[in-house]
Amino acid sequence: MTSQGRSSPLLKARNIWVVYSDGTVANKGVSLTLYEGEIHGLVGENGAGKTSFVHVLYGVVRPSAGEIYIQGVKTRIASPQDARRHGIFMVPQHNVLIPTLTGLDNIRLSNGAEAVDRVYRLVDELGIDVDLDTPVERLERGMVKKIEVLRALATGAKIVILDEPTSVMSPVEVEDLSRLLKTLRGAGYSFIFISHRLDEVVEICDRVTVLRDGQVAYSGGVDEVEKLYRLMFRGEEYLEASSMRRISPMLRVFLGIEGNGQEELARKYLSGSRGFTGYVPGNPYSAMVPGMSLVDNVRFRVLDQDIDYEGLTLRIVRSYEVVARDIYTPIDRLSGGNMQRFIVGREVELSEDRCVLMYPTRGLDMRSMALVHRRVWDAVERGCEVIYFTEDMEEALMLGGMISVVYRGRVSEPVSADEADVDRLKMLMSGIGWS
Amino acid sequence: MELSPMQIYRGVATILAVSIAVAVYSGVIILYGGDPVEAYTKMFRNAFLDPYGLRETMRLASALGIISLGLSIVFRAGLWNIGAEGQYVLGGLAAGYVVYVLGLQQGGPLAPLLIGALTGGLYAAIPGVLRWRLGVNEVLTTLMLNYVALYLLYYVVYGVWRDPQTGFPVTPEIPGAYRLPEVGGFVGGLAIMLLIAPALYYLLFHTRYGFKLRVYGLNREAAEYAGYDRRAIIVGGLFISGLLAGLAGAGDFLGSYYRLMPRFSSGLGYTAIIVALLAYNHPLIVPIASILFAGFLYGSYTLAIVADIPTEATYLMTGLLLAMLVSTQYMERWIGWLARRL
Ligand SMILES: Nc1ncnc2c1ncn2[C@@H]1O[C@H](COP(=O)(O)OP(=O)(O)O)[C@@H](O)[C@H]1O
Ligand SMILES: [Mg+2]
């Protein structure tokens, strides 16, 4: 169902500019039109300006220029309360529900008893499968997102903005969320769906807007993935690289959502290696020393060895494209992505015969991810065994190597990335098909 | 060098804390009908320009500085030694033991000085071991041990070591042979502080041990990740700080009081926390901070005498400063966490 033919769009943003106080221009004249009963994808690399744009729609960020029309009427959205009055609700990237309360209690607490009634009516009428009676902290992340969507609708929202809802979901959870959104679309609700995974955007959305460097690179119907890729990224470098799909028994990839036994697996690989074993823990902040320079952040890791720390730091900064004024910059001066690439780089470069990387590209954009993958292969080529954990199936396939799925403490037989059956991996990740 | 968000936060927080404390102190002066500018000028003159005052200021500064130097080491490791007061007292007691009980004459002040320091160090190592082995919070243990040391002091001054001749609760003056000589017209402790400061700077910034201490203080998880020995950091760090507090106690006993009395414990160990924090736990800034702070303390005491500003105002200010500086240090972890979220 497409809705382009309708005369008056539900929401229209025209020529939005966002300039932050530090001079960063996050949006350079972004326009977007949302029709009733539409799921509109908003895609782009990290830093493309997606969040900034929807923050304007939600009244969090004041645009420097541009207009917003709601059902044809020019409207100023000054605050989230304002946005909600106009039927717009945003589900932020990170969970905002109170973890110890059930979904129902969360809704009751923040939106009142009336909202609870509305949610019940929705669930009944549309036959939505949702668990509202379990404390949120014990639910899968996909279920939590579903509750957040329902909460948005309970406040009377007609338009729900979802900022990267799927970034930490398993494929089955994504399909589940997709089903919910499509059901709700049928009931007349509209969505702006932010993601940087194109396959799911193609699968879920009616139309898509591609942002690149704060500008609209494309807006219209959903086309083939390849074309969207090219629109989204500056170069095509990565598509080519990934199509090669290299294989080596020295690269072991463990695919699975965090908390399925990866810690134990990693610990096993961390012991029993002869040389220095590089290790990026799941939380990279526990592997760095804030307040110390980049050089000292290398030094602290291999303190008792005779190493040219400055030279090594410089090499890491260069080959991992870490943006820093110099190697004496305090590490907490770096942006999140640069910090992470630096830590990953340090561990990969220091590794002698083995390197254990837990979710090393989590939160990185495609370009950085591709860079890390290249360096991983460099390490493999110089004879270092790499143990690579990821939650993202697409990433596992792009990286190559021997893939095993990890689920509830079990590890599947490794298959090589070029022979991997995508559906089978998806099933295993979701707990299906284990003998 | 570029400043990290944490360092910027630290600078702003310190300036703010000092400003608030000065404002409150000025408020008290006004409340008592004084003129703050005039009062501060008088304080400065009394503490630094008057020859007698300067000697007193330096006497105070040396003890304060030596204790703070030790604290700057453990604080860098993110460990809270709140027990410098007790370690200082015990240092004095141990030195007293050498003089009054053992009567060890060789080496003059050297033996009591070293034994005092060592005792202070071992006394601080107890909370260190408890922390390392059992995870007991060192804030509580170091604080509680202050009372143990304090009552031990009362026990000897009111009891076994009391001067039989006067009958007052003070110990007899020590013989001249034990006395720490003056250096350059000031108490010997000042020279000791000025010698120790660069040594600790070297330890902290140019040795592997110092580096590990700092890493541990900045991110414990990272220290564990890199496989550092917790015992050396926790027990060692507390030992060093106790060693210096004990040295300061022994130094005051041998170099300026020449006896023990109930007021031997006068809160220096707590004030030294302020000095260390004001100096950003930097061994080369500590001497300056301790001289300035000692000047303020001595100056405010004289003010109490000549201008009727009560000494309670001084305690109010130091207490306030301590509370603010400690809480900003605690908040530092949150700031780091926040900075990563933004
Ligand atoms: N509050 C802010 N102040 C300054 N710059 C910001 C702020 N928020 C985001 N930016 C910058 O604006 C750009 C776009 O960011 P964002 O809208 O978050 O992108 P996306 O959501 O597509 O990853 C980035 O360069 C980011 O660093
Ligand atoms: Mg974003």
C-alpha cells in the first residue's frame, strides 16, 4: 500500500537546517513527507544527521531554518510536549522504561490509567502479541521495543518515530517488530523508522529517505538494496570488498546476541595462548584509561615490555584513521567511534598469536566497520588467530571466516562464510534448529 | 597539552569550591562587623610578613605538606585514606616510644623519625590489607583507626608517660640530642617536605609503579584488564601515605613540640586532605598549596585573637571546603560517565 496519491500529507518538513552551538551543521536543508498509514524509512551512516532531524520533529532541537506542516498547517514544535500534543511521539534509541516495572506499570505510571485502557483496546482489536506483565528487565529487547511503541500509541500518538530500534535485535525479533508495525500501519498509524540496515528497511518500509552528510540523497519508493547502498555511502569500496568473502580457519566468528555465553567462550580463548593475546572486552570503556593520553593508553596495556610506545601509537592512529590532534591528546577527548577504533587497533596490533574481539564494531558506521574488517584480515594474514564476536549477521557474512552461532551457551558447528545458509543462521540465532 | 574533559571539570570544580568557601568565610567576617579585605590583608601580613608568623606558618606547612604528599599518592590510586590523623599520631607515639622507653641515643633524631614513619605506614597498611583481601571499604577502616590512635595518645599522656614533675597531661620535653635541627631558620620538617616532594613526583610520573597507581585510580576495571597486581597498589599505596603521615607526626614531635600532649592530634590529618585535593594530588603543587593553606590557618588564628573573628569560622570554612572537594572528586566518576554519553 502506497499513499503518495493523497492530497494532504500527514506531516511535511521542508528545508530543515540544524546547526549546533559548536558550529556542526547536522542537517542542510532536509525535507521529508510522511503520509497517513505509512512506514517511512530514514537511513544513513552514523553522523548523517538522522537523529538530529527527528529531534527537530520531536521538539528537542530547534532548527535554524525550515518549516514543519502538520496536515497542511504550518506548525512550530517547541518541545516534546508540543510534539505529543500534535500526535507525534518518539521512541529513543535507548530504553527509557523503568526496568523493574512491568510494561503495564510503566504505561500506567507515565501515562495514567486511561492509557492502559487504550493499550488493552489496541491489543485486543489488533491481536497484538505482547507481554505486559513481566518486569521489563527480564524481557527480550524486541519485546521492550514493542511495549515502547504501544506506550507511544497510548498517549494518543498518530505518528511514531523509532530511532534505530533494531540495532541490537536478533533477526527474529526484527521480524516480530516488523509485523507489529505493519499491523499498526493497517490501523492508520504512521511511522518514521530509522535504521542503517538496508535489508530490513526494504522489508519493512513503504518509502525511504536516504541522508548523506546532512542532505537528502534520495527520497521515494524502496528500490533494490544495492542502489540504496550506493546512495548511502560516499564510495563503493565496501560493497566490492564484501563480495569477495574471504575464508580462513584462522578467523573464527561467533554470531549471537550478547549474553548467550560469549563471556565464557572468550575466557576460554584468552587463556592458553603463548604470545600476547589482544582482547577487546564487550565494554571497551573498561579497556581504556580516561584522563590519560593515547600513548599512555597504549603503554598501560603492555607496561612491562620494551616497546616504542610512541611509534606504535602513531601507527594505530594512522592505520585505524583515528581523528585526534596528536598522540598526546587525552583519550576521553576522542569521540566514541574514534575511541573504539583506537582500542580495537591497539589490541589487534599488539596481538601476537591470538586476538579476541568482542563486538568490536558495535556502534561504528559502515565505513569504520569495513576498516576494522580489513585490519582483522591483515592480522590473520600475518598468522594471528582472530576470535571475533558479533551480534550482527550481515556483519558476520561480510567479514568472512568460519561462522558459528552462539545461543544459550551452545555453539554451532562452524560453517565457512561463503557456504553459510542465511536462513539457517537466522534460525539458530533465534533458538530454532538446535539438535 | 590538551585538557581532557575530566581535567577541565576538575579545574572548574576547585575554583568553585574555593570561591564558595571564601565567600562563606567573608560572610562570617562581615557578620562580626569586620571588613573582609582588611581581614585578608591582616591575615597575609601576620602569616607571611611577620618573622615570627612566617616561622609558625612554615611549621604548620611542613607537617601539612608531608602528610598531603602521602595522601596525593593514594588519592591518585582512587583510594581514600581518611586516617592520616591517626597515622600522624601513631608516628609521634612510636617516636616517643623510642625516646621515652627505648632511650635509643645513637643517631639522634634519626631512629625515632624512621621508626615513627614506619609505624604510621604499617598502621595504614592494615586497612590496605582489609581492602585487598576482603574488600572492606578503606574509608571506614582508616577513619575508625583514628580513634584507636587518639585514645592511645590519651592513655600515654594522661598515664604512663605523663611528666611526673609538672603533673600536667604532657610528656617530658625530650633531650636536645633527639631534637630535629632547624634548617635555614625554619623547622627541619620544611626541608624534609621540600626533599620528598620531587621524589614522590618522580615515583608517580616516572616509574612503572606510579603509572600503575594512576591507572588504578582512573579506571579500576582497566587496571584489572591489564593484569596489574592489586596488592601492590592497594596495600603499597596506603603504606606510603601512612609512612609520610607517620613521618610528619614524628617530625612534629622531634622538631617542634618536643613532647606529646592531648592536642598533639589537632586535625592536621584531615586538613591535609583539603591540601592534597586543592593541589590536584600533584606532589609538586602540594608544597605550594600547603604553605598557602598554612598561611590561611595561621592567619585566621591570629585574626581570632586581634579581631574577634572566632576560630570556629576557620573550621567552618575548612569543613565546607573538605566536603565540597571530596564530593567533586566522587562526582568525577559520574562526569567521566556523562562525557561518554554526550
Ligand atoms: N548536541 C550536538 N552538538 C553538536 N554536534 C552534534 C550534536 N548532536 C549531534 N551532533 C553532530 O551532528 C552530526 C549528526 O549527528 P546525528 O544527527 O546524531 O546523526 P545520526 O543520527 O545520523 O547518526 C554528527 O556529526 C554529530 O557529531
Ligand atoms: Mg542517531
